[in-house]
Amino acid sequence: MHCGPKRRGGLPGLLLATMAMAFGASAVASEYPTTSPAAPSAAKANPKAKATANPNARRTYEAQAEAYWKVVAEKRRLRLHKRRNNLTVTIDDYVLTQPPLYAGPGRMPGQPPDPSRPRFTRMPVMADFLRNGVEQFRFVVQKPESEAAFKESYVRLAAAAGLTQDQIVRIYAFETGGNGTYDVQAGLTTPRSKKARAISPAVGYNQLLNTNTIGLLAAHGEDFIKTLSESTAALNEKDRQALDRKIAAMKRMIEFSRSVPYVWAEHDKIAKTTSGGIGVHALLFDRDMGPLLQVQKLINSVKYARSKGVTRTLTASELEMMNFTGDGNGIDMVTMPQELREKVPTSNFFQRGGYERNPIARRAGTVAGLFAAIDGKMDRASQQDGARELASAFENRKTASGL
């Protein structure tokens, strides 16, 4: 990271002043508990507190939370500005206190939904993705012959792209619990359970959102088409016609994905509010496109890290951190010195709603804690059968290649 002049005053001072005005004359730091965000509220620690709790506790908490997350957002923008201008990011560019804890009766209030951002009225599942893929783009999924066949295709592409066995197996273990299938959706890791419910559109070995699918198509559409087209010569007439139909449907999907500016917020909007945004996600269930999309997502993170000066091989947890929080936030944590990792709260890298829904980030408390939590889950889940099968696919490929 290039050094640059440290600017005095300006935005950081304004942020602290804003916080001080929001909370009164007392020191800003004292207004935010520095204990782990997983600590119990006063009401839980002392049941009698429910009867005597300040009736305005929720209002007070919401005011504190709103001010806290405003500062988090402003400091994130400041760090982005500094990096764009090759200025040094220091510990002062992070909020060093944990989010405020709710001490009133009942459950901790969550951030109210933004009425300007309509969401799914019902979380779509595989049947919805497949149906809308057909209805909107005439895309008919070709499912893999078996889970093993999908793993072999995934490994072949990942190895060819330079991803390591450790990265692929441990990310799969973290995202799916070590036994996830190619069509596993967040919340449905045990689909036979009547209590299982989809909690996100995230699908597959590294749990891509349909927002990711739209972005990948918009950025790499021609590359995907070229990869598919290269296999037509070896196919019989029937299979070649099926592939031609798949390519034609994909071209319609690519056109749809490029109908909005190449901005995450725009991709997210059409992903969550249109039938086409649901339909493009059918690609994740396809034997050809599922592996391609998931490998490309990880390769994009590797390339992003290199563009920021990280030339070494990323550890599995570092690559997952970029997959988990997005490349911009992820690289911030990947390049952070260990002494800062142990001090900087995870809240600096999340939107409020995402943080409140993310038990791992809340429990971890700091960046160092988050890395440790990810590595710990990877260690445990890598011992599951699915992860072992994926590792075996890598080993078999090495043996077949004489490596």
C-alpha cells in the first residue's frame, strides 16, 4: 500500500462530532459497549429487568444504532476514497467499538425494511428458478448425470483456472457444511426436513446469489458462450441441437443482464423484483453452466486481489472472506495486518441489515475472530463425506495428469 499525506480534520472529525451530538456530551467511545456483540441483553441476564426497563428502550436503541451504522458507512466510504488515491488506511479509519446492544424488554429490534427496495414476496426455490428460466428465456436445464459428475466438472475448471484443492474444498465445506449438493440452497441443506425453509437465493458449492449470476453474465457472457461453443464439434446431432438451444437462451439471458448499468445495486434490484432476475439463476443447476459460474466468481476475487497488490496465493479463508463479504470489503480484511485484525470489529464490513442477520459476524466480534470462525468451520466441515469426495476428485485428477 502506498503511503500518502495524512489529512488532518475533515471527515473523521465531522463523524465524531455527529456521534457526540447524537449521544450527548459524554465521550463517544463510552456510548458503545466494547463487549462481544453476542453478549446477552440486560433483560435476558436479569428477567426482572423486563418489568423495570425503560419504556423508551427501543427508541433509544434505534437512535444509537442508526448513528453507529451511519459512521460505519461514512468510514467505509473514506477508506474507499483513500485506496483510490493511494493514501494509507490506518486504524483511525475504522469504527473500533462494537454495535450498541439492546438492553430493553423483548428481542433486539431489527432494521426495518427499506420500502423503496421491494423484495421477494416469497423466497424463490429451485422450482421457481427453473420455471422462470423456461418462461422468460426458454432455457431448459440439463442436470448432471450425478453429483460426482458435477464435482468432476467443477474440479476440472477450477484446476485449469489455477485454484487450489485447499481453496476449493474448504470453501465448499464452509458454504455447504461439507455435504452440500450442486443444487443446495441456503436454508435447505437438509431438504427432507419439513422445517427446512429457504432463507436466501444462494445456490451451489460457493452459494451464489441470483444477483451474482446477473453480474457474471453481464461481465463474462461472451466467454461463457465461447466455452460452450468449443464443445459442439464432439457432439452428436441431437446433443449439438440441444447445446445450440442452450446458447440461444443464454444470449437472451445476457441481454437481460445488460439491460441495466453494471452496478451491484442495479443487478440486485432486477434480481429481486423481476421474473427474469429469478429465471437467470436456473443456470446454476445446469451441468455446463453451474461449474462455470461458480469457478468464475472465485477467479474474479483472485484477480481483484492481484489488482490490489496481493500476489501470493490466498488462503482458503481469505478467498472465502472475499466471497462472503464481497471483493471490496474482503480485500480490506485480507490486507489488514494481524494487529489490526485483532482490534477492528467485523461491523466495519457489513451493512446493518446483513450484520444483524449474520450470526458468524456478530459472534466473531473482530476481523481476527471472523477469520478464526471461518477456519474453524472449514476444519470441521472438511471431514464430511461431500468435502472428502471433492478432495478425491482433485486427487484423481492429479493422478490422471501424472502430477
